[in-house]
Amino acid sequence: MRSKALVFSLFSVLLMVAGNSVQSQILSFRTHWISNQLPSSETYGVYQDRKGYLWIRTDAGLCRSNGRDLKILETKDGKSSFGVYALAEDPSGRIWFSTSDVLKCLRWL
């Protein structure tokens, strides 16, 4: 019983000594540059694929970012204004997404 009290006392002293040297972290937040480049401010979700790309679903299109650049997916006629409601990656690494009327597989990469 006495050894448990000694261990507890030593542990308490150790915590007090270590606690004096620990400082709290100061976190700062800023608006990321990417928010200014999105086709819409209404975002439905973000997904990171196995290659590290971020896929951002908005009500005005689908975007892909590598952390520096943002690319907006456009249709063959150059339009990007379609809502992307769901996005998934299959075992082969292909990206699938759905709009209000179609399910598509990307062959982008």
C-alpha cells in the first residue's frame, strides 16, 4: 500500500514539473485562397482521393485542387454550372460523381 502511495506522489510531482514547462498553442485561422476561386460559395462537400487531390463539390460545379492550383471541371461545351451532389472513388481510383440528372465517371487524370 505504501509503494502505491509513493508511486502516486512521484507521478504527481512529475506532472507538476512537466506542467510548468508546457505552453499552450496559439492557433490562427485565415481564409484560404481557394475560396476566392470556387465557382460558388455554396459547397456540398470535400473529398481527398488516394492521389492527394481535393475534390470540392459545389452547386455550380466540381473542382479539383492539388493544394496550389484549382481546376474547375467543365463540360465539352465549356459549361461548369451544374450541381454535384455526390462523389466517390472506386477501387481502381476512378472518380464518380452525380448531378441532378446524370452519373459520370471522370477520366481526368
